[in-house]
Amino acid sequence: MTSKDTYNLDHLSELEAESIYVIREVAAQFDRPAILFSGGKDSIVVTHLAAKAFAPAKIPMPLVHIDTGHNFPETLEFRDNLVDRLGANLIVGLVQKTIDQGKVREETGHNASRNKLQTTTLIDTIEENKFDACIGGARRDEEKTRAKERFFSHRDDFSQWDPKNQRPELWNLFNGKHAPDEHFRVFPLNNWTELDVWNYILKEGIALPSLYYSHQRECIRRDGQILAYSEYLNLKEDETPEMMQVRFRTLGDLTITGAFESDADTVEKIIDEVAATRITERGGRMDDKRSSSAMEDRKKAGYF
Amino acid sequence: MSTSTHHNGLLRFTTAGSVDDGKSTLIGRLLYDSKSIFQDQMEAVEQASKHKGLEDADLSLLTDGLRAEREQGITIDVAYRYFATPKRKFIIADTPGHIQYTRNMVTGASTADLAIILIDSRNGLVEQTHRHSFIASLLGLQHLVVCVNKMDLVDYDEQRYNELVSAFKSFSSRLDIKDITFIPISALKGDNVVDTSSNMAWYGGSTLLHHLENVHVGADRNLQDCRFPVQYVVRPQTDEHRDFRGYAGRIASGVFKKGDAVVALPSGRETNIESIKLGEDDLDLAFPPLSVVMTLEDDIDLSRGEMLVRKNNQPEMLNEIDAKIFWLDSRPLNTSSRLVVRHLSQEVRAKISEVLYRIDINTLHRDEDNREIDMNDIARVRIKTASPILADPYRTNRTTGAFILVDPSTHATVAAGVIG
């Protein structure tokens, strides 16, 4: 072993160092940055990294939650506890308000969801608060359009993403310059995989909403998917909720997030399960299944 | 593979080659054989391939994520791919081959430790082979793997392989890359990609994956010259931490230890490192690429854009930068434009005072007669800055020797530069 080997980092520490650098760069380059907080594990990890980046000071930017009104109650409870513990500032954008203002109309039918509507609420929240950078927890390994993302992703004054004409991003030199009314989406977890996120959660002992762990829940089966039963779900005639032992791999709205049957009730067991899984994380998301360019279209329009 | 221990850490590599060299197939093979392609992704690709009337699954559909790319069947922008083996975790920057997207290739290569150059055994060295190897060399990549692909189509002929290896070697003597490895492969059939080929008994070297798992890149980092650019000043201003003043940043190079005597630049003030923190933890030392917070024994004025170094080993303070630049903007270089240099955490106003020559990207020759610099051109220039930057030659320091140029009127990143 040469002396140089002493100075090697394991890959999780290297990813952590990169993400902390990106988050600090946002705080340094922008006047009104924010962290988009969904209550899912990726945004929880981003928040953990932000706390680490600025310790012992508090995170110098607010957490922004776009609340569809169809959230799991567990997610909201977790959010409020985390915000308390970090002494962070929370800003909530309500999709219900956007609907009440008549800016969007609720989808109807059995697969109705508020997933698409939240883009309008998000853009309104960004404009109202004049945010010039929004940090998100998206990762390049999630989906093929996201594999193209920069760390600093430019959005025009209509919040649109132009994937064919992205700014070149070299080394770790991030160019956050923008015209008034334009903003950036920033993705510190770009280079992480789902397994990296879980291994980091284990390593750092990060708390997560109970939904990620195996639990008993009333669910229905629809189109090969298991969906949590709730008052927001429009049942078809032949559908009856039944009690199942499930957990969630991602957390979105109650209406779109597929559960799957699992006994994994610890982080270690989840890591084993994720490592052995042959279906991608977003394979359980009804919102991605609408077409092969579903994500590209939503991202261009300003989605997370 | 459920644990987080990949013994050899992280390897970032880029793949380059011209359109039909089989780049996507190679990446598909690496992902597929390392079990990194998921069932639903594979099903989607098979379905799309069938829809296009193809017999076999077109693995390039896995990597081409944009609608325009799928429509045109080409890669426009860098896509990042991830896979891991028990030995190492890998990040692939899958970059476009077309000359008009060279800027995206440069983007992908700037953060890579290693580049894979693909050569079609039937066509031999082509323009892209030269261009991509040259860009890898300019960007300071220390490791090149030349994969002579489609060996199945030349009957796994040793002589043909040797011809291509010597052709590449006579070209690469002009490059600044020390570690060049040659591997004969067939990405389509899987020869020497993950498994040793039984068709090429004459080849005694490693398979590609074995090489990627074991190539030593740790020595590429600069651990000698201590450079800590201050990125952000942490001041909690709470009762508990009333007087806390921490300097946050990422170690660019060198090893910093608690208690070390350091000099703040450009002020020249001397002090010692009181503590090195990562979150709540105290560290005894820090090295690249760690992001840490340092506190100092003396209360000195230090802010973003400034740097902590050792007294006997300091960077240069440059008002005039000699550099090679990659022009990335669709509008040609105009020496009367006012620009901004972004270097480390610093931003200074600048101007390109002189274009010394353009470099022919295919022959590496200097072209002093043609100083018009268009998108995708490489040029040697002289830049004047409004205030000095703290820099090292790129050859010795890939972090403190790199910069980008931003046009303040359009906010676009118009060029990338390497100092020296």
C-alpha cells in the first residue's frame, strides 16, 4: 500500500463531497434559492446534505413543498417534524389553491391524478417567491431524459427546459448567470443511484417516513399495480380494497404511487431488496407510463 | 452486491467514437452484463425496436433519452450511465460522436478519469478517433483505452489488430497521455468486454471490464500543492455559535492537516488551521475531493474567491492568462467582446486580447493563418483579466488550472479553457 492509498475516498464519501459542493455553490451564486421538498427519500437526503453543508449554521434557504392535497398523512407529519428539528423555513404551495383560482382543472376518471396540476402550482410558487434557484432531489439514473440533466439546469421565464440546447457544463464550474425571471433547477444527487441513496441513508442513519418500510395497508390492484386505497382514489366497480403487507419505493401522491408487497422493514433489508430488483424505481409510477416521452414533456413544461 | 463497499472506489469514464463504431452497443453490453439494465427498461427497448422493424433489441435506445435523438438515431447530448461491480462503481459519460456536438463531448470528458476510444476494425482510424483522443489529451485525461471493435467482422485477425495498434501509436506519440491500453473486442458478440474471448487466444491482456475495475487513478490527483478555494463563509450568528466563522469549500489539491500553517491569498495573512469539519464531525486532515469547513486560529478577513495555501507552495497570480480554449458558442469569437472568467469560486471580468493560433483538431497542427474561431474550434489565446486569478498550470492541477468564459450579455458559457 503506497501512501497515496491513504487518501482514497469510498464512493459514497465522494458523492457526498460533490453534492455538498453543489449545494454551497447555489447558496453562493443565487439571491433567492430554495430546496424543493417532496417528503420522498431523495429530497430528505438533499436536506440532510444541506444541513451538513452549512453546519453549524442553519440551512440558509427555505424548504418548498408543493402539496397536492393528496399526500400521505405520514409524509406531512414527517415534513413538519423535520422542519422543526432543523429550524428551517417551510413554504407550502397548495394545488387546491391553484384549482380554486381556476388556473387548472381537476382530471376526472379512474386514473385522475393531480400530478400534472402541481407543475402550475410549482411555477406559481417560484414566481410569487421570486426564487432564482430550486434544488431538487432528481437523479440521472431514474429515467432516460433525466440522464441528460446538468447540475445547474437553466429554465426560461416560462420555466421551460430546452434539452436540445443546454449550457455546456465543464469540470465543477457552474454558470448560474441568468436574466431576470429566469431560474435554475439544481440537482445535487445527479450522480447517485437508487442504491447509493439507500446505502447513504444507512451510513448516516437518516430517518425516513414509515411508508418506505413494510407495513399493513388497505390496497387495490389495478393494471398490474398495487395502489394504496384512499378517499382520493376513484374505485372501479370490480375493485375491492384488501389488506396487504406492502412498502413504497418512491413517494408521490396517494393516487399514483405504486406499492409493492414486501417484508423489508429495515434499511438493510431494503438495500438487499433494491439490489435484487429487476424493475426500475419509477416502474411503479403511473405518471411515467403515459408515454415514452412523458417525462421529457413534463420536464420541458417545468415539472420537477 | 448489496453493500456499499466497492473496494476501488469510483471511476468516471467517457466513451467516444464515431457514429457506427458500436459505442451504444458497448455501453449496452457493459450495462447488460453487469446486470444494470432493469427488466422494464429492456422490455421497453425490445418493444420500441420491434416497432422500428428491427430484429434485435437496439441497445442505443437505452441511452438516447431525448425524442429528437430517437427520431434522428443519433446522440446529441451527454447522457450519464451508472453501473457497479463488487470492485468498483462506474459513471459513464456517453458523449456524441458528431463534430457539431463536440462541445458536449468536451463537457463529458472534463470530469472523466479515463476515456474509451472505439475504432471499427474495418475502417481503422478516422477523423473522430484523432479528434476525440486529442480532446482527451488536452483535458488532461491520464488514461486511454483504445478498443478495436468489431473484431468478429475481420475474423479476429491478429495482424489487422496489430496494424491498427501501430497506426494509433504513431499518432498518439503527439498526445500527452502516458497510459494507453489496447484491447481487441467485439461489443456485439461480447468478446473481451466482460468475458475473455476464446476467439482471440493470441491476445494475452485483460478484458475491458477487468481493466476498468483495476486501473489505478488515485495517483492522478494532486496531493502535493495545497489549494483550498473558499466557496462560502459559514456564520451561524446564533447564541451557541456567536463567534463561529468557518470557511467552506472543496479541497482542490494537496492535503491539509489540523494545525497546519497556512497563508490566505491574495491578502498574504498567515495563520493556522484550528479545525477541519465535515458536518458535525471533526477531521484531522482533508484531501481532494472532500468538501469541508475550516476554522482558523486568527480572525482574518477571507471570503469567497480567495484561497488558503502553504507559504512555501503558492499558485501564480495571473492578470494575463495563456490558455488553450474550446469555443462552445454558436457565435464566433470576437476579441472586442467583454467576457467573464469563472475560475474556482472566483469571477472576474476579462477580454481575449489575442488569438495566437487555431489548432487543427484533426492533425494537431497550428494554424496561424486562420484565427477565426467558430463553435467547436480549439485555439491558443491570451486573456487579460480585470483582477488577478490564483491559478496553476492545468497540466499539474486540473482544478486550479481550468476556467470557463461567460458572455455577460447572453449569460451563455462561450468557452472552456485550460491554463498553460
